[in-house]
Amino acid sequence: MSDPLSLSFPSVRVHLEERSYDIELGTGNLSRIGDFLSSFHDVGHVVVLTDQNVERPYAEMVAESLSAKNMMLDVLVVEPGEESKSIETASLIWEKMLELGADRKTVMMAVGGGVVGDLAGFIAATYVRGLRFYQVPTTLLAQVDSSVGGKVGINLSGGKNLVGAFHQPLGVLIDTKTLETLDDDQYRAGLGEVVKYAVSLAPSLFALLEHNVEAILRRDHGLLSEIITRCCRLKADIVEADEYETSGLRAKLNYGHTFAHAYETISGYGSLLHGIAVAIGCVDAAKLARKMGRVDQSFVERQVEINQKFGLPIHFAVNHPDEVIQIMMHDKKTTHGSLRLVLPTAIGECELVKDVPVELIREVVKEG
């Protein structure tokens, strides 16, 4: 594995009028977060939200960089895992923010994976009706997906991300060196989201993945930087065109997610990593598309094969398929009791499909 001291790569600009921001990508650049944040005027107080897995060394590194810029700093630490994306945890943080004297000039900074980013963004969107916040994602899944686009929220017992907001960050700083310490399960979970992008939106990315499996698995910094940059650009393009998910275009980012969210809910939050669930969900969406005549069997086989190359599962055992369908009915894409899923038509092409037959979904789930 290459080990550059500090390399920077071209930033990705998310163009959203006054809400525009940059995704700063590099290797070894985390210690420069103070420089990035100090470029914004009127930042005197920063509240860093992290979890126990990331507090050392990454949140500490961020804190040192911010303190060197004479910013007033507080660090809040939550337990790792989806269980922290709850109204109970949010309530505790709101109260703590009040104790810390946080006001509208405070900046919330998320240092961690997708759970920390979603939770910090939700706190920022709701406390005193809105704080600025900054994303510092430290997992592959958060770097390619959840830290970009402004979707923030928490879970309910009946489904994922059912309470939340659209709240864009001031910016995003990505350091690929944080991926060196990521455990294998979390790394594979991130690859599940990368595969989602490739299969649903980018045939050239799919080809890149197919031809560089070994280098990706050994976490080559240069290749990862290219993959992360491409995923961020794909998401930025869609967010720019459909920021608030009103046209249906942004729903394309949810390929595999309707199945995935149901499986996460059934298994209990935290038992099944989000990216792993997405990987399974993509296979199920491919199978469903084949049953509906939208793709052929070869498409399904390529989806299955790319999962297997990266050690991603292709099945989720379900005892009661109707429980999956019941949870799907609470999905944010469902309208008036009609299920809508993102389904493929070819590698790199997908669309939001209305009135998907429940019986075909049941068949796919049973086959799982």
C-alpha cells in the first residue's frame, strides 16, 4: 500500500446557489481541517460530534487542528452504530448543546461514518432552527455517499431515516488515510455503495471495479481517490438537479435501498451494516427487474459476480416475506400505498418504477 505524506486531489464542487460547497479530497490532509474551516468567516465555536470508534485518533487530530486556529471547541462522543440515530440520542445532544452555550454562530462538525454524519446533520438542522455544519467522513461509505447531498436524519422503530431534513454542509473533507484503519466489514460496506453507483449510474465505473479488484481490496490510495471522486461527482450531479427529491431523479441514488432498509429494520439496527444491506438489496432489485422483463439473466449474474468479487453477500434469509413488504410500505418513495422502486434497465442505467407488483417482490424475498 502506498503511503504518501499528504496529497491533494481536485475538489468536487456541489453547485447549489448560495448553498454550494466543495468536497476536498486528499491523502493525509485531515490535520489541515483547521485551515479549511478557518476560511469561513465568523467561526468561533465548533462542536465536534464523533463516536467511540473514531474519537482516537481522528477526532483528536481534528480537535488539535481546530484548536491551533484559536477556535472554541467542544467534543461530543456517542456510541457507535445505528442505535445512536435515535430521538433519544438527539434529545441528549440538544440538551448538551444548550449547556455548551451553542448558538447560531456555532458550527457542528461530524467526524465519523454515516451514522455520525446523519445525526450531526440532523442536530445542526434542528437546533435553534439551523446551524452550519461540516462533514469529515472517515469510512468509505460516508466518503462516497452519505456525507454528500445534505440528507440528514434519524431512525424510527418502524423504518430508517423517517425523521430528518435536507441540510447542506459548509463543506466536506475526505482523507483516504482514514480507510487504512477501517475494519474489513466496514470497508466492504463502503464497497457495497460503490457497486451501487457503478451498476445504476456509471458503466465506466463498473468496468474500473471489474478490472481492479485486487488493488481495491488492498486499499490502494490512488485508485480509491479516483473511485471516491467519481462517486462524489455522480452524486453531486444528481443533487444539483434534484436537491429536494421532487422530480424523481435523486431517487436513482437509492438503487437497492428499498430492500436494504427493510432488511436493516428486520435485523435490528446495527446488526446488518447499511452498505452490506445495500449490496444484497441491489441483487434483489436486479432479480426483480428480471422478473419484470427489464433486464436479462446476464445482468443479474454480473450484479451477483461483482458482489462476490468484493466479498459482499447476495442473500438475506427472511422468515416472513410479508414483514418485508409491510416495512417497504413505509418507504419514503411509496405513494398512496403504491410501491415504487429504483430498478435497472442496463449496467449504468436505472429509473424509478411505479406500481411494482407486490407478488413479484414477495417471490424475490422468498428466493433470498
